[in-house]
Amino acid sequence: MQGSNESSQNLLLAALPAAEFERLAAHLERVTLRLGDMLYEPGEQLQHAYFPVSSIVSLHYVMATGASASVAGVGNEGVVGISLFMGGGTTPSSAVVQTAGVAYRLERRWLKQEFERSGALLHLLLRYTQALMTQMTQTAVCNRHHSVEQQLCRWLLVTLDRIPSGQIVMTQELVASMLGVRREGVTEAAGRLQAAGVIRYRRGHITVLERAGLELRTCECYEVVRKEFARLLSDVRHRQGISIA
């Protein structure tokens, strides 16, 4: 596999013992994901798992009316396609690329084969799945009880954790779709953040100027999810010397 050093930027792959990683390495395929790419659709049999490196993938649910919302995001801390090893095979949600970048793709048979060895990969994936479930649960609560501005701040912070540059390519329409709110609500919230000097928004580019300002304005949900990921994947951070927060 080419780019094995790059693949170690995915924290799950990086945490694997050398022997387990080498068994997977020959089957990992480096792919470039473009903004808006659909990795799988609702009810579709998944063929690959994706381990993001510099990309972010949104797990999206679309209603019969066409309304949609992101239920979780996956960056270099995780994997897209948990139904492949949880036994479901399909899911009612879709996976859409939220931020373009690189990922490593693995055919389902190789993932299943390694998972069934009951080694380190199995334990990592199960704990990651529990952390992902926490993110989904907290997102549902956040969408119901917190303001659009708080939700936007949470979403920006989570994105910043995966893209430290502070430069986010995203239109307000796409942000509204991710949060499941009206575009006007996002426009108003983004306007307040810009007026406060926390962000700068121009032509589909969001630049975070003051992270502390986002942390001050967000709700408790961001910290709940961050701490749960840190707790469940603490050995990933310890072994690699990388902070997942």
C-alpha cells in the first residue's frame, strides 16, 4: 500500500499493533473524496469501509419530504461503515462527504475477516461505535433543545478538531442542511458570530478567528461528546501520543 505513513493519521489505523496493521495494509486503497460525494445511500449494501485522514464524512438522514439533517460526523478519529462489522449490512442513513480530502478504503471482506479474528481491531471498532452512538444521541438532544447559534458553534468546533487550519469550505445552505434548520437561521447566527469577531464568512468559506469565542457560545453537547471520545479511545491517544480532542 502506498502512503502508509499518511494512513497513520487515521487514529484507529494508527492504534493497531504492527502485525494487524500489516495484514490490512495490503488491502487499503488511498482515495480522494470530493465535497458532496455520496459514499453510500439509504438501504444500500455497503461494500467498503472508509478511514478518513483529511476528509470529513457526514452521516445524513433524509426524510420523505426531502428535509435532512446530519446525525454524526466522521473524521480522522474514526471509520465510516460500522454496519459492516455490526452485522446490519445496510443503514437508513447516507454518508456524504462534508469536507474534501483523503481517506483509506477497505473492502468489506477484509474488514470482516480481521474483525472476526477478535484482536485489537475488534475492540477498537466496538469502542469507537459506542463513542459514535454518544455523538448521535447528543446531536439529537442538541437539535431539540439548543439554539441555532449554539448548534452552529458546536458544529464549527467539531470541524475544527478535525481540520486545525481553521479554514472551512462550506456554504450556509450546506450548514443548514447539516444542522437540519432553515438557512435564514444559520445566516442570522453566522452574522452574530461575525459581528462578534469570532468568525469571518465569505463566499462559502468560513474562517474561525477566535476558537475561545465558539467555546463560550456553544452548549454542553460539544464537551460531552469530546470527553466520551477521549475516555473510550484514551489508549489510542496514549500509544500514538496524539490528542483526539
